[in-house]
Amino acid sequence: MDLLKKTLADIKPLDEKAMDKARERQYKLTKPPGSLGRLEDLSIIIAGIQRQALPEIKNKAIFTFAGDHHVVFEEDIASAPMEITAQQVLNFVSGGGAVNALANHSGARLVLIDMGVATPYDRPDSVKDKRVGKGASNISRGPAMTRLEAVKALEGGIESVLEEIGIGLDIIGVGEMGIGNTTPASAIYALYTGADPEEVTGPGAGIDDETIKRKIEVIRKALDVNKPDKTDPIDVLAKIGGFEIGGMAGAMLAAASKGIPVVVDGFISTAAALLADQLSPEISPYLILSHHSAERGYGHAAGFMKQKPLLDLGLRLGEGTGAALGISLCEAAVRALKEIRTFDQAGVTDVTEL
Ligand SMILES: O=C(O)c1ccc[n+]([C@@H]2O[C@H](COP(=O)([O-])O)[C@@H](O)[C@H]2O)c1
Ligand SMILES: Cc1cc2nc[nH]c2cc1C
């Protein structure tokens, strides 16, 4: 609990001075002011997060948190066999996953964290062991985990980021792997946004319409049986969350506490962002939503957070794939701010003074 408390206390508002300087510079670069659109805004926000007028994005990492969910197997609403979570972790270790390809594309290293994979597997040392349990319990019959376990999951996520800072960390992406995790994510969406479970529940990795109907009923039951206290995000995580969802929320808090921008991946990562947002009144500007997930209801969460994701490519994979693309855009934004010459430097007539 001490680590969580300290991390929360260390999250400060963005550095307004650094942002003012970055904004001024954007205005003097050889282009019509505002013509790089949201890339300009992004560079200014990253300056505020990193507390430097000329931010730096060299060391990039995607954190992919893995965990399982017994609810979807016990209630017969699973999209795929449970062992896929463990198999995919090993696939990521050997470089064969979609997230590997897109992390490579954006020049980010991949950090894998086992938060509670249920299927036994030979966990290589390169996968961080932050296991809280053997998969989250059935949320339609009781809580996903105890309150103590929820704190442990959050702190496992915090530690995962802190451990990587020594290696270099200018920006992070946060994603997940966990068969069944759209079910708790949808429950969290419904609780916070006030949307009916039907509006925020979709096919996830792939279930048919009949199964979606049952999934919606499972989510209604989870909310009804557990009665999570919205004003207490740890209670929400414990009752209707999951170990990897806690890990992601913790990672977001840790990065923000160290002045590191957080690129949020897709549907499930955004449920973790909702929790982080409830845990810290200061974290919101540190969270950059990478893309509009195609999973039903995503817009409710983005709208609730008053944010517009950077991309809308119809992605619904998770793993950190959208975050990898988002990191590329952040890097592009920062490079533009740093590398475009000013009117003065380039000997171009300053259009802002005409
Ligand atoms: O992030 C997203 O937008 C997203 C949307 C749908 C599914 N997923 C991935 O699919 C898995 C969860 O889907 P499901 O149907 O098993 O709950 C999990 O491994 C996620 O990474 C991810
Ligand atoms: C193969 C597979 C890969 C995934 N990656 C994220 N969720 C997934 C679900 C499945 C089924």
C-alpha cells in the first residue's frame, strides 16, 4: 500500500512553463501555425509531461500485462481456450506476435509481465513475475480478487515500470493479453460511464450473437452481485476487475509519477485507464489514447475521459498493438517540434508577423 500511496502522491500537474515554451516554438516553425494539427498539441503535452520544452523520445517500451479470467469459462462465454493466454506470452517472448511486429516497427522494446496466467507454462526469466493468483475469480458469483490482491496487482504494475527506468524510458505503451478480459473491461465501462451493459459489450476476440447476449447477462450479474463502490477504484478492481487490469493501471500511475507519457492501447487498457483516472486526480493529461478500438462501447470510455484517440483503424486486438502505433505518432510529434527550423534559422519570411 505504501508504494501505491507514494506513487499517487508523486503525480504532479503538467509543467506549464515547458508547455508554454513548446507552444511558442511551434508558432515560430517554418509552417503555417497549427498546420500540423494534433501533432502540435501532442508535442506540447509531451513537453509538459516530461517537464522539458524540447522533449525526448529515444527509449520506448510497450508493457504487456497477461492474466486470465475464470468467469468466461465457468459461464460458458469464452472466445477461445484459456491456454491461449499462456501460449501467446511464449509467442511474444520468441518474437512471433502481432505486438512484436508493431513494437519493432515503432522501435519499442517489449516488456512482458505475468500478472496471473492460469495455465502452467515454463515462464522464461524475461517475463516479469508479478503473479497475484491463478487467474481472476468468477465475477458473476463474487469478487475477482480480494482488496489486498487488488493493491498487489496495482503495485506489481508500478514495480514493473520502476524496474525499467534504469534501462531508459522516455515513453511507454500499455497493453494486455488475457482471454476473457473484455468481460471485466465492459463491466468497468458500464459502472463508470453509466452506459447499459448492452451498449458496452461486444464480441471481444470472437463470440456469436447468442453468446454476446449471455455475456451481457453475466456482466449485469457481476455488477449486481458485487455492487462495486464507484468512488473507491480499489474496490472496483477487486470486485469486477482482473490482475492484468490492475497491473496496467499501476503502470500508468508509475509512469505519470516519473514524468513519462503513457500511450494507452485498446478496449481493456482503457478500462485500466478509467481506474487510474479515478485513483489520481492528476493523471488524465498523462494518458494518451492511441486508437478507437472497434470493440462495442469504446467511445463511451473515451468520451467519459474527455479524450479523442489518435487513430481509428478498426483495430480490436489488444496486446499493445495500437499503443505501438501511438508511440510512433508521439515520436513524430516530438521530432517535428525539435527538428523543424524556425523562420529565423531558415531565413524564411515569418508569416506570423505579416
Ligand atoms: O484492446 C482491444 O481493443 C481488444 C478488443 C477485443 C479483444 N482484445 C483481446 O482479446 C482478448 C479478450 O477478448 P475476449 O473476447 O476473450 O474477452 C484479450 O487477449 C485482448 O487482448 C482486445
Ligand atoms: C490468437 C489470439 C491472439 C490474441 N491476442 C490478443 N487476444 C488474442 C486472442 C486470440 C484468440
